[in-house]
Amino acid sequence: MESNRNLLTMTVADNGTISVAGDIDMAAGPILEEAMLRQEAQLGVSGDLVVDVEGVQFIDSSGLRSLLAAARRASARSARLELQAVGPEVIRLFEITGTLGQFHIVSLRD
């Protein structure tokens, strides 16, 4: 059976921004979590973690869990998780779950 889902891909830019494309689902949530943890280790005790989600078309509760955990870790070190190019499907999940206020959204996409 063929899946319509898009596999998760990630790149880390020279400035440390993690660019994510594809679906952040049960299989991909832990992969994103690991990438964010690696980048947080590079940041040390300060510095904002920046994640560009322009290429994300679908996110489920496991993806939300990964992003919330990163936001909590950032807050604990007096930094923040910044989300760039956030699409309506991601915003909708944040609104439905009442978690929109947990994130610093830098920019939106259509």
C-alpha cells in the first residue's frame, strides 16, 4: 500500500536554523526531537533555537510533543523556540490544543 505522506527531511543552515519539510508524525517526531537536541547542545546555555517549518504540511500530536519539549527546554535556559514560516495546518493544531501561546512564531506562510 502506497502512502501519500511526505517523509521528513531536515537541514541545518550555517546560522543554526533547522529547516524541516514533510510530515511530522509519530515516526518523524522523535527524529525532529533528536535534531533539536543536537542543535541545542551546539547553542549551549543561551541562544534561541530556530526551526523553519515552511515545508511542513502535516503535524500530529507526537510532532507537537517534540516542539513543546523544545520550547520548555529553551525557556529553562532563558531562551526561546522560534518557529519560522508557520503554515495554517500547524497553527490549527496549536489552536485546537491550546498551545499557540507556548511558541514564538516569527513568520507565517500562506
